[in-house]
Amino acid sequence: MNETKRNRLSGIVLDASIEVHRNLGPGLLESVYESCLYSELTDRNIACKRQVDLPIHYKGKRLDEKLVLDILVEDEIIIELKSC
């Protein structure tokens, strides 16, 4: 994906994130924001996946641990939600 498309996509992700926060407000669980953001992105016809397992390789070895991405957007943008 070229930089122009990536910038456009990141703008859509930011706008969708603001829309979710505007509707829900602060203080909820990360899982709630994740579900709503996923819904918002798919409503905007953005291809994304939730809870994506990503294997970890270290010095040529695949480790038993894995990284779990909250949302992966069009195989380009990783969203890791945090709530406090």
C-alpha cells in the first residue's frame, strides 16, 4: 500500500475512533470499545480482523508466545486499544 492510501486509511481509523468515543464516552472496558470500533470500521467498508494471533520469531526460532492484535486494519494498521 502506498503512503497516500495508508494516510487516507489512518484518517478513516482516527475518525471512526472519535465517533466511537463520542457515542460511548470514557470509562468502559477495552472489549466494548474494540467491538464498537470494529463495527464502525466494517460499516465504513474497511476490511479488518479482531484478535489476530501474530507469531513471535526470535533469532530464527518461533516462540510459544504470540502477540494478539486487537484489530488489524487492511493488513496495514495495527490498533491496540487502551482504556482507563
